[in-house]
Amino acid sequence: MVSKNQLKLIKSLHQKKYRNLHGLFFVEGIKTVNELLNSSFKPHLILATALERNRLEYDDVLEVTEPDLKNISALHTPSGVLGVFEIPRQAETDFKGWVLALDSVQDPGNLGTIIRLCDWFGIPQLICSKGTVDCYNPKVLQATMGSITRVIIHYTDLQTVIETATLPVCGAFMDGEDMHHMDLPQEGILVMGNEANGISGTIEKLVSQKVGIPQFGEGHTESLNVATATAILLSEIRRPK
Amino acid sequence: MVSKNQLKLIKSLHQKKYRNLHGLFFVEGIKTVNELLNSSFKPHLILATALERNRLEYDDVLEVTEPDLKNISALHTPSGVLGVFEIPRQAETDFKGWVLALDSVQDPGNLGTIIRLCDWFGIPQLICSKGTVDCYNPKVLQATMGSITRVIIHYTDLQTVIETATLPVCGAFMDGEDMHHMDLPQEGILVMGNEANGISGTIEKLVSQKVGIPQFGEGHTESLNVATATAILLSEIRRPK
């Protein structure tokens, strides 16, 4: 049975400062927990209700009551399974091929969707500026659908990374050149900006190609959501020449 | 000043059955309300707090207190402006060019994002199966960012529409043909399916071309989110040949 202190620990992991203090995060749902158990992530505590525990591919499961689970869960309707895992040590950056970089993306759902897109489009590394929402935020993890196990995420000073990188740097801009009429490089760093303000001025100066997604309506829409814009640009990058 | 009965009416509009009963829906935020006021939508009640009312491009504004607004709002942090509008009469379907059709899309955020994508990509008509989430749901409207004024939305029996349409019918499938290697028609109906189950069996039989988005990772991701998949396919459809 899970202890009160363990429940208190898990509840604290809703907040970034406690995730960083303990070096732990949690995910929910049988599918995602099993996916993390079968990856390089190290489990710290695995909890399940009596009904669900047999569905877990793990021996050392702590039983939790439904009311206790509801109290610590990030979901309206908890799924019966919750896993606490260690935050992995930041990997060395080793850039080749295409790399995606985010400049202060704020919305957890957008980051989660973008991680899932990296997985789909075979982008193994994602660089996040320090102002980007934490990828171990429960809402981000809910939106990644397990893709977090297959994409390496770096939180770092974006300016330094771009300044020292040898890859060409493309950035998404509302007034960028029509992506259909430009020669995108074979590899590079693709930078996507903040939901409201786009790419910051500092990073804009380091961008070698400004890419735009052409609009086909009457031009009233102000912008695309950053996750849908990322989807379109990654699809274009992966398009056979 | 807004009356108690008016507040009660607005609160009821959170629910689809009352939206249909009264033929009304509401949106929030100065930008969206102004956008609807400058469109063909007919205003029924326009509310604002004392602080915000001068920002509205409308004369007949009812003042509302912040606590009253918080009580009727669909937002955690109400924006100070709320507009109730009439649900327009269903337009006649008149299909030419590309039309998007949704087969039981359930998530309000996905539908809102898809409406915004139709606006961006110049798809003037969206057909929703009767099982698709209501486009006047406050969460859908929040995600459309005003695009609802520029996209005509039909709720109808999808099977009948497709059976009687003369346009070619393309559908998005996980095992569809790689979109990069097929000749997409110049016009047609593009069908997107439900988040969990994809396109239903009945509709699948009516699809003439099954389109797939190629995956570039190691093939572990189960699927793309329906809104990001729609973004990628609409971008491909609009790509100059």
C-alpha cells in the first residue's frame, strides 16, 4: 500500500520546483506507464488501483485507493495507474539531420503535440529555450501520448546553441518566404516561436532562412496555432525532393 | 445593466440543448466579439464590464459586474466582454473546390483548430457529421479565434452528403497511400475521422482515395492528432502542382 508521505511527494510533483528538487515526474494511464517502463526511463514508484494492477508490466506495484488517486491525479477522471519516474540527466547535444528548436512555447498542450510530431517525423532531438514550458508538466506528458520516450529534449540557452551550431537555421515567420518556393536545406535547425509573439528579436538575428506557410483564404486569419504550423513545416521538410 | 434573467439565459447557453432551444450562442473576448459584430452574425445581447465597454464597436452594450461575468463565463479568467449571437440558419450546401468533412470529431479544441485551418487554407465549407461536437460549444469558439465568421459549417448526415456529391472523396487513413506519391484531385471532399476510431465503416465504403501521411520515425507513434493531420493534408492539397 502506498504511504501518506509517498502520496504527498507525488502531489508536490504537479509543481516544477518540486519536480526539479526531487528529480522526479509522474505520468498516468496504463498505456503511457507501460511505455515508460519499457523505455530507458527509471521507475521510482508505480501505483495502481486493485482493479488495474494486473495490467501493469511491472512487479513492484503499490496499491492505491481510488479517492487517494483522485487526490494526487492531474486528471478529472483518473485512469487507475500512475507512475513516478526519474528525470533523465540532460543528454549531450549532438546535432545532425533536422533538429527542432522552440523559442518560449508556453502552452503545455502545444508542447505535448510538438513532441508527438517530432516522434512521427523522425526528429530525434528537440531544443527548448529556458522560457519554454517544462516537458515534465503533467499536461504536456498527457498530450505526448508516450512520445517522450523517443525524443531527446534539451532545455538550454537557445542563443548559444544556435550561435555555435554549424547547421543552417530556418525560422517560422508570418512574413517568411513561401515554403513552396524555397529550397529547404537537407538538414538544419527549425525554430518555432512563442504563441503570441513569435520568434524573439535575439533569435531572429541568427536565422538564415525565414520560412512562411502560405495562406489561401482571404487573409483574415491572424496566425496558425504553433503546433499546427510545426506539423505543416515538418511535413514539408520531410517531403521527398 | 444586465438583468438576472439575461444572466440565467446566458448561463444556460453552456449546454447544447439550450443553445438549440433559444437559437443562441455566446463568445468571449473583445477581439472575437468585435469580429462577430462586424460579420453577418446577428447580436442578441452584448455585455461588458465598466472597464471594457468603450472598447466595443457597438452602442447597445449592457454593463455587467465582474462577479456576475465570472459566474456566467466559460473562462477561468473572464476577459470583460461577452456577446450573445443568433445561431445562423443552416446554409444550403453548394460544394465546389475543396470541402472538408468531419466524421464524429469529439474534442472541442480539435474542432476549433480545424475551423481556423479551414479559414487559413481557404476552405469555405465544413461538413460535420451529426456525431461531431457542436461548433457553438464555448470551448470550440475559444479555439477558432474568430474564424467561425468566415467558414460555413453544416451539420448533416455525412453519408447522404457524400453519396449525393459529385466531387471525388478522399479520406485520411493510417494505412492510406503516401500522400507524396499520389495524384490528389484539383477539388474534392476530404474526410477526417474520429480521434480514437478514425473514419467509420459506412463512410469508408464511400471513399474513393485513401490518403496517408508518411511516418519518418521508427514507427512507434500510433497516430497524429486529428487537427495536426488536417493541417498537413490541407497544406498538401493546396500545394502548387
